[in-house]
Amino acid sequence: MTPKQTAEELVLKYLKLQEPNYNWFHKGLAKQCASIAVDEIIKAIDFDWMEVQNIEQQHRYWQEVKQEIENL
């Protein structure tokens, strides 16, 4: 998946959390939630120092996802 596809999927997952009878969970809030989730993933990657080679690549990917969330 591209970072943009991942960003769209994450935001959509949060949009689907809304109750059928309520329309308060809007895109802006979904983007904030997705961005928080990505921050937590980045922290977890940074903590996993055992696979140093892969950390940089994963970190870059999730930073791109976060940027794509902001662009949505």
C-alpha cells in the first residue's frame, strides 16, 4: 500500500465508528484520531531498536502516511 492509501484507510476506519443515528463524527476528527494512531506507531518503531535497518524505512513510511492524512 502507498502512504496515501494507508492514510485514506485509517481515516475511513475512524469515520465508520460513528453511530448510525449521529452525524457528529466528521472528517476533521477522524483525521486527528488517525494522526494520533500514526504517532503511536512511529513511537513503537523508534522503540524497536533491534532491527535498525528496517526502522528508518518504516519511520519514513509512517511519516508519509501522517502527511497524507493531513492532506486529505
